[in-house]
Amino acid sequence: MAESALVISSKNYSSWSLRGWLLARMSGLKFEERAVSLDNSAARAEILLLSPSILVPCLNHNGLTIWDTVAIGEYLNEIKPAGHPILPEDVGARAHSRSICGEMHSGFTGLRSALPMNLKRHYPNFKIWAGALADIERITDIWRDCLKTYGGPYLFGAAPTMADAMYAPVCTRFLTYDVKLDKTCADYRDRIMALPDMVEWIEAARNEPDEMPELDAEF
């Protein structure tokens, strides 16, 4: 296997870094993790050399540079480094997965603005504004529909897939901001949070320096 590197930013604040990292782990790709802060001009200059769009995550593999989370997932599904896909094999389920992944990729701006990812904090009885509530309702509808359609325990069946990676940061937000969920969705949230890769990521996030500036959810 060729040498690979995944460029990420803050583990505490960067929801997109978490998604890309989970996708790489799910795929079985062996990669070097490289963290780049975005809090100063020198760091931004450095990441520009690694990722043309100044976005993280950014995967470098076999001489290729892939810097969009969905593109990373699609690429990993094509090369299947561990021999198994991270998208459903059934064509209909795969199309469904791409639809809900795309919805997360481009939507839910109310939730992003109102509930930024922050793994070190917990806000009991947090007051959630109406725009975010609409996004929460849509996300939980997606979860219930997928769990019912494909039988769980993950969104598309017995094993975690790209869809679970895309919605994993939402699970952290629901805990941080004390979002009340029905049993089906709460159980799914807890199942994602208990994944060994999630446990490892969260432990590392809690060990980040407290003085690191908060980053927008898009990073």
C-alpha cells in the first residue's frame, strides 16, 4: 500500500475533519495523520500547499490530492483498501446513501450555526432556536427512516458506512447541547459515540490545548 496522509484540523471543533478521518478508518486505509491549525496566516499558507481549497480534510494517496469529504469517501469506496466498500453494495441503497450524505454536505445551516461542534463542552437544557429545531427534526427523520428500512443497527445495515461517518458529528452536537431525542435516535446516537474510532477521536480532542481558537463547523 502506498504511503498516504490525511490532513485534518482541530479534533475538538472540526466536524469535517472527523468525517474524513472516520471514512479513512472505515475503509481500512493505512494513513499518516497530519494536523494543521488554521489560527494564523503561516498555518493557512501551509495548508494551502496541501489542499488547494484551504479546506480540511485533505487526503493524499498514490500521488493524488482529494480535498472534499464526499470525494474522499467516494474515492475510498472505489479503491477499497481493505477489500470492503464504505457505501452500500445495493444500487438503490447506494443512491439513498448518496442522497442523505449530500443533504448533510450542503444543508443543515441552522444546526451548524446554532450548535457548533465542541467536544469539550456540555450545555444542559440548552435553548435551541427554531431554525436549528427544523434541522434536528429532518435529521432524526432520516435516521428513523434508514434504521427502519435497512434494519439497523447502523443507517444502512449491520456495519457503519459513509452515511454514519457523515452524521457522526451531529451525534456529538446532540450530546453537547443536550438535544432531547426519542429512544430510536438516542440509541443510534449512543451506538455511534461508542464506536472505538469515535472514542479515540474524542479522547484526543479533549487533550487539545484549551487556547486553540474555536473553528467554524465548515472546518
